Amino acid sequence: MSAPSPLVLDTNIALDLLLFADPAAQPLARALEAGAYRWIVTEAMREEFRRVLDYPQIAPRCAYYGLDAAQLMARFDAHSHRVSAAPRAPVVCRDADDQKFIDLAVAHRAVLLSKDRAVLATRRRLAAHGVVAARDYTSGFPEAAASIPPTPAAGGPA
């Protein structure tokens, strides 16, 4: 079996995966569980996720799912692999807060999943550096290169 492909998830995708029980995130969950991808994060990404859990619009969702910030951070840590911060990439994002995701994806030639328009606007420039940036992870990352294996159709939350 080959080494898992590196994967960078922006905070919204991480929330879909770890908090919102989004059925559309199930193919991503299965791909991570199967070891097809290795979700890499930096300390700054982890801290951003932690900070977002305190947002007034997120706290009620945590309560709805019966989760608290400590449980969600434990999920984050269990699914992700911490790596060192990456040097500034030659691809610059209009939103400085999102640059860390681009930097890490370029440094590791990772698939970058994001819902952020500023990040997705860099797709062509990222492709020139070996990075596939996609928004849709619902059926095996359809926007990604052929080297990314498809996942089975979602059968509901796991």
C-alpha cells in the first residue's frame, strides 16, 4: 500500500467533518479512515479551529450535537497530524487568514479542500505547484486529479 496522500482542510470543511455530521462529508471521513489521505495541520490551524468553536453561531450547534469544545478538539487531534508551519508559498491568497492553508498545501503538494472563495480563486495557480484545490468532496474529490481514488456513494452518516 502506498503512503497516504497529504490533505489540507480549511476550518469550514473540518467543521463539516467533525461537528456538523454533514452527510456530504462522509466520503471524506471514509477516505481518512481508510488511510487514503493524511490530514495535515499546523498549530495555527488547530488554534483557528479551537477559536471558531467559541463563535456565537457555532456554540448552539455544539449543544445540538451534544458536544463541547474539548470533545471536538479531541476529534480534531485524533484525525489530524500536526506538522511544522510551512514557508510562504509563491501563491498568495487575497485573505491573509487563509494563507496558512495554501502555504501548507504547496509545501506538501497536498489536496486542499476549502469552501472559501478566496482560496478557490487560486486553484489554477495552485495547480502549477502540484496542488489540487477543490470545494466538493462529496464523491471522491471530483475536481481533483485522476490519481485521487473515488469513494463509494454516501449511505448516510456513519
